[in-house]
Amino acid sequence: MKLHFSTLLFVSSLVFGKEDAQTKKIEELDPILIQSSPLNTNLFESTKAWSIISDEKLDRVRANTIGETLANEPGISQSFFGPSASRPIIRGLNKYRLRMLQNGLDSFGVSSSSEDHAVAIDPFLIDRIEVLRGSSALLYGNSAIGGVVNIFDRSIPTQSHPEIEGALRSSYTSVNDGWNAGAIGFVGSDSFSFQFNGFTKDYGEYDSPLGKIKNSMGESSSIGFGSSHIMENGYAGLSYSKYENTYGIPGEHAENESRIELESDRFEFRSEIDILDSSWLQSIEFSLGYGDYRHDEIGKHHKEEDEEDHEEEFETHATYLREGMEARISFLHEFGSFRGVFGFHGLLNELKIQGEESVFSGASGANSSISSEDSMKLAFFLTEELDLTEKTRINGGLRWENLDRDYVGISGREDSSFSASTGLFHDINGSWSLGGNINLTERVPFCFELYSDGPHHATESFEIGDSSLSNETAVGMEIILRRSLGKVTGQFTAYQTQFDDYIFLEDTGNEQLVEGEHLPERKFEAAKAEFRGLEAEVDWLAIENTGWSLMLSAFGDVVRARNETEGTNLPRIAPARMGVGFEIQQEKLSFGMNLNRVFKQNRISEHEQEEGGDEDHEHGETATAAYSLLNAYASYDLNIGDMDGEIFIRGRNLTDELAKVHTSFLKESAPLPGRSFEIGLNMKF
């Protein structure tokens, strides 16, 4: 009935909106520029598939984590290790193949190392998210072989603020009794701008169709400030932020009341200077970031038999420490018909893991025990573009990168990688465009893939690395058809990526005994692999009358991932999806609904299946049932003195459907939240 009702709404809107839509004048909008691109490429003219989430759209989808915020974008799913730890997954690729950036620089967290590690960026006060699907290794390094999520805030002002400006945001969520509130403010003069911000969140265990999910509560807070010197030909600014996040780990970890206490300090310097007196050099961009990160993994002490009469105490099982500095300098230039950018990129990084539950413990003897990794990454990159005709443009680029690593306990290692790409854009008729690219990317294995040898309790497995693993190589191609003008806009994308030496965790069929617990053994292996898929999204301004309008939308995606060496499916690949929705805007009132259908996923890894295992056993991969999520939102614009804003209400999973995320290791014990309502207030002054 749910799907039939949504289809009826959709078709009815098309019928009533068709005649009116044909009579309205088509207006050309300002081009949307990609800030992550050093050439500020127009989104319509990009040869790669980008998504930009900002303004009203970001306000509608903003959730507790970056992964959940992006989960309904075409080609993007989430890991969902509870409501506090969820990374995006782009076209089936995650962790070491996906970079999480903040204003173009590393977030300096450790979320890529484990599913229970939260991203060290909260979406509450961010201004914009840009997502690049497919390889973006040319600019951001070989660990971006699968894509980039670049989160922008306004921590460093880029324009003058001679008058006081700011924004306030607060909301309450019913499903977890969650409260949050935050503010950002700007003040300054014509040549100097200052910014300050802060927020706090507090939420309890969330409700689901299975009941209350134990140990899923959390609290977080952040405070930051920044300043800039605004010049006629650019700006230079500095910012600081402190982020704290304490959250429980649901699932099998709830019994011991396991939690993670995270703390991150981050400094950032950015400058963009236009060169006014050069015949070839247009501008110089420089970014520098420093991060100091720590989190402690805490749980109840395991009692021995002679300790039964003692009160249970909490202990720290593992501590992750990361300190790093990243810098990038880019020179935008123009030589004759060529436009492009060349530059240098460096990343200094120190990672330490302390405690008895380190994945580097050397417990099985397969690898030596290590406690830290000190690394230095240096790279050179170049990209150029050329107009062949007024409507056709080509681009190309390359990157060479060297990674030098030192360890405590074993000898060091030095690796290098090379990446190259070429793309083509063709403007068909001003409204339609065709783009495409071919890329070759090498990725150096991460230390976890090389030297792991210990229990990984987040996935309840024993992981073993392979120090003989070589560079992972990917050859990918992508074709994009876009429509950017008219009542109907959208894009259709088809892609394929072929991997050599694709590194993944494979179940060996053995077990390791750790503190009386038998954990399935998984080993990092390399194989030939293929990823291919389709993505589509479309918006139709069906009705545009004086004072109100109706927008219809639809999206869908599917990805297939195969281990070609063994002829099997790769594990935990997101299922196919489709969704439809509408939005009505009438002067100060906005209202919309969408229905997303996630199909059954039974293309699972044969190695991860456990014959005869029950459905609640989460160690192996099992098929996941389909589900549908019905969501709605409404907002009303407010004007109070010099302040403008809105009061809003959002409803998620209105039918209280049991929704298990196939890519999650906790899908049986921690499904998506049940029916939820959020009411909030956003104000700008």
C-alpha cells in the first residue's frame, strides 16, 4: 500500500502539473561552482560526478553524522555503526579508499580504521558538503581512490563583515530524546573579520521497531573561532576548533557498556591571493592544517571468578592517538589556450595505538607487534584543460606521490604511487551536456592492511594483515549525461572500475581464541575485482504559479562488485535503491515528502556466509530484506526584527518500518531508528 499510495501522488502531480509547466518561462540560473576544484569548475561542465549539498537542501537532510546526512544521495550509502559512528560509502568503496576532508584538508581522525570510530566532524554547523564520486586522487592523494567528501564550514571568513552577523540553530528529536543547540557569529571591519561558533548535543538511547537500542546514547560539543585579513586581491586567515564526542557502542558491546571518548583539536590556515601583474600566473592558494586527536575505548572490566563480589569497574581497553600536519600549495595558471593548476602536497602523520586490545598486538604471531607509525607523504600534481571548440573541452592530469613510513618494532617501508586521468566535456545544446573521464590510480596499502594481527572487537573478528601486499591499481571510466536548464533537470551516470590487487578482508574459516572468546579469523587478501553501476536523479518543476510551486523528484542507484579472481561477490555492498518525492513552496510555507525503497540484498560474499548460522549471528554476511522509508518535512519562514529564519518539523520513518542497513556490521542488533519527529528553529541575523 505504501508504494501504491506514493505512486498515485507522483502520477497525479504529473498530470495536474504538465499543462502549467509548459506555459512557464524558463529562467537561467547562476552556475554552481565546485569549491573543491582549484579551477572553480562549473558543476554543469564537470567531467566527473559531483554532488553539492548546501542551503535549504542541507537543512532538510542534516542528521547526527556525515554518513547519515548523505545516505540518500545517489551512489552513497552509510556504514551505520549506531547513531554516532557512520561513514559515507561511495559506490561500494569506504575506509582506506575514501577521504573525509574539512575545508580541503584532513579531518585528522581515525574513522577509516574501524567501523565504530566516529568521523571527527559534526554536521550540525557545517555550511556545505561536496562529494566527488570516483577517483579524486590527482588532488587529494591515493587514499581518495574511491572518492572524496569535502565538508565546508565558515571557520575562516573569506569576506568582510563590517556589521554583526550570525546564525542560531536548535532542535529536539523524539526518537532519542535528543536536544541540540548552536550558534555562529561574525564581526569585523572592511579589512578584518572574526568568527566564533559553538554547539552542544545530548541524546539518549534510540527507539526502533525492535525496541530501545541499548547503549546508543551520546553527547558532543564543539567550540571554535577564526579570523581573516581581507585584501583587495584575496585573504589570509587562521582558525581553531575543539571537538569532544562521547558515545556508546550498541550491539554486542552494550553488555559491557562500551563507549568511546573522543577529543580533537584542529588548527587551520588558508590563503588565496590573486596575482594581478603576471601574464601566466593567475593566483596562489595555500592551505595548512594541524590536528591533535585522541580517543579512548572504555568498557567494563572482565571479572575473574574470584572477583564476583567486587563492584564492576570500567577500564580503557585501547587508546588511539593521532597527530598530523597537512599542507597544499596550488598555482593557477594560463599558458596560451591551456588553463590549469600545478602544486605540491605534503602530509606528516604520527599514529599510535596503546592498550591491550590493539589490532597491532601480534597476538597470532603472523606479524610482529608494533605500537606506532610515523609517516611522511610528499606529492606533486598537475592538471590542465583546453577548449577544443566553444562547446567541447578536454582535460588531463597526473600525480606522483611518495610515502615514507617508520615503525616501532619492525623496519620502515617506502612506497610510491602514480595516478593519471583524462576527461571530456561537450555542451550539446546549452541545456544538455555530456561528460566522461578515464582514470588510472594506484593506492599504497594502509598499515592496518599490512600489519594487523589482533582482535577487532568492532566487527567481532581477528584480523591479520599481509606485509607482502603491493599497490592496488584501478582503471576506471565514467559517462555522465546532464540537463541543467528548463523545468526538468538532473543527471544520469554509468561507471565501471577494474581493480588489480584489490585489497579486502576474507574469512579464512579459522578461529582465534581471545580471552575465552572464539573470533572468526579474517585476513587481508588481494584479488582482481570489478565495480560497476548506474546512478540517476531528476527534478521537475511541475507547477510554478504566482505564490506557490510544486517540485517533483526521483532518484535511483545500483552497484555491483565482484571478486573476479574467485568469481564471487564482494562483501557488504549496498543494495539497489529508488526514491520519489515532492516539495510544495507557498510564500513562507514549505512542505515535502519522499518515499525511498531499498531493495533486498542477496548478492553476498560466499566466504562470509556461515552455513547453519542463525539470523542473529552477525559475524558472517547474510542477506538483508527490503524496506521502505517514508519521510516528510515542513517549515515556516519567520521574520523577527532584523532576524530571518524558520521553524521546522521533520518526520523520519513515519511508518515505523524495520530497516536493516546491509553495509552495517550491526544490522541485526542496531537497525535504523523507528518513527521519529524533529522540531527546530533556525535564525539568521
